Amino acid sequence: MTTQSRGKFITIEGTEGVGKSTNIAFIKAWFEAKNISLLHTREPGGTPFAEEIRELLLSQREEQVDAKSELLLMYAARAQHVSQKIKPALEQRQWVLCDRFSDASFAYQGAGRALGLNKLSELDQWVLEGFKPDLTILLDLPVEVGLSRAQERGPIDRFEEEKVEFFEQVRQGYLQIAQQEPERMKIVDARGSLEKVQQQIEQVLIHFYQQQVTGS
């Protein structure tokens, strides 16, 4: 592999129940077979402080959480995560695999909460200064199928309590990003068997890995 000035940043996105956890394990194993160890982290969370914010965000509560409060907490956690964990790892040429990142805010708060893209884009630019993943895999699934799978996992969090219409908007938000940034965000159809899903993921990984090898 060509010498890299920094590690690569890979993220996994998708609505509820798309199978992120299972496929993250597959991705880690795939890269480790190539002698590339991935630092696995998640959002919201990833550092002790950011994990405390995660608890605030996901806990069920009687008080309605204002959409702007939710968004600002997401970016507070993200600022800490990026500065204290993600960027330092990348600068040490460590590869990072993150369960959700800023695309989730554009999908969940921008589209799902209908906060729109203008202010969100300003906030994203202020916090991240253009920092984005090198590769994002979007696991896409019809909303009702994903919610059914999520409910089978056990107790649901505050986001999983939302109505189907909310998640339809989130899904469309993700698909819009994929349409706008096809080189970075790759869509994987998560409806089929695990084997078929992982075959699609592997094709994405092969292409990305070969790009790093050739330096193109």
C-alpha cells in the first residue's frame, strides 16, 4: 500500500434496524484480513464526555426535547469525539470505523426533524470545518422492515419511539445525500440475506481498498 499521510475514515449509516452492528463486525474482519486494524467508535458517543451526551439524547423522557436542542447536543458530542479521538487516530495513520457521523444529523435532524439544511450546514462547517469521511456505507432498508427488526432487539430508545413518517423522512434524507455525493456514500440494499448484503459491502470495500493501493 502506498504511504498515507493519515489514516482513512469510514462510516456506516442507516435508519433503525438496518443491521449496522452485524456488518460493522464484518467490515472490521475484512480489513483485519488485509492487516489493517480499524479503530471502532460510534456517534453520538466515542469519548467519556460524548457518551454522557449520548445518554442524554437517547434516554426516554416525559419532557419533549426541542429539535434544536437535540441537534446542538449531537454536535457538542461530535466536536468532542472528533477532536479527542477521531482526528488524533487518523493523524497516527490509524484507520477509523464509525457507527454514524454527520450524515446522520442531516438525515435525522435536517430531514426527520425538518430543521432544513441551511442552518445545519452552517453548524456543520463551524464544528467540522469541512471534515468528512473518506467512505460512507449507507445500509438502506424499507422503514417498516427496519423498525420491525429494531423492535425485536429489545427495549427501544427515544428515537425508536418516533412514527413511521419520521423515519421515512430520515431515509429520504440519507438517499438525497447519496445522490449528491455518490463517490463518498455507497448505497447497500439491506433487504436481502446477510450473505447478499455482505457481498455488496465487500464489493464497496474492494473498490475503496484498491483506490488506496493505487493511490488514485
